[in-house]
Amino acid sequence: MSRDAIIGILVAFFALGAYLGADGDWRLCAVLGSVSIGFVILIISMGFLYVRSSAAKFRAMRDPKVRWRFTEETLGTRSDLGSSEISWRMISDVWCFPEVWLIFFGKQGYGYSTLPTVGLNGELKDFILAKALANKTQSQ
């Protein structure tokens, strides 16, 4: 469990305890606590299901490689499960982490692709970020 989730849970229980300590109704605290725990369980379960589904798709691939293609107009991926190509105009954001980038697409960033950056040279990284930034400034 992430540090943020633990802090959120502790803050919620502290708030419930403070309410109860201030002569609050214990039944309301019990209901709110139960609903909070239910939401935490739901969120963790959905995360596990997502990871499990993604891992199953990865294991289903005969050749577990995704090939990326970057042009002036589009970016695309191809694997033995299929291929896709989208316009740079669809890119809504890029989150950069040390080993991967998350490339979000769609008006509200509903979908994303994971781009491993280990084999990317600096010129290609700059190109991707410039295209994403140009699109972001045009759409605002």
C-alpha cells in the first residue's frame, strides 16, 4: 500500500475519532468508518484487478515486445496483439518517470500508454516532449 493511501486512512480515522471525542454520535462514526473502509477495499481491489488483467494480456503475447513509431503527425504502437496509431493532437499529457513515461491521450486524459525510456536517446525524448507540449499549449 502506498504512503499516500496510509496517510489518507489515518487522517480519516483521526477525523472520525475527533468527531466522536467531541460528543458526536458514535453510530454516525461507525457508518462513516465502514463506508471509508469499504471505499479503500474497493479501490485496492480495482487496482489488483487492473494489474492482474494487464499481466494476463502481457503473458498472452507470443512476442512480448511493443514497437513504437514516432512521426511528425502521429505516434503508433504495434505488437502481436494489434496496433494503434493516434495523432499528436490526442496527447493530453506526459508524465515522466526515471524508467517509463506515461503518455495520456483523450480530451480528459482517460487513457494512457506506458513508454519504457531505457532505450530512447535524448533527441527522441526531446521530440516526444516537444510534440506533447505543443499540443498542450494549442488546446488551452
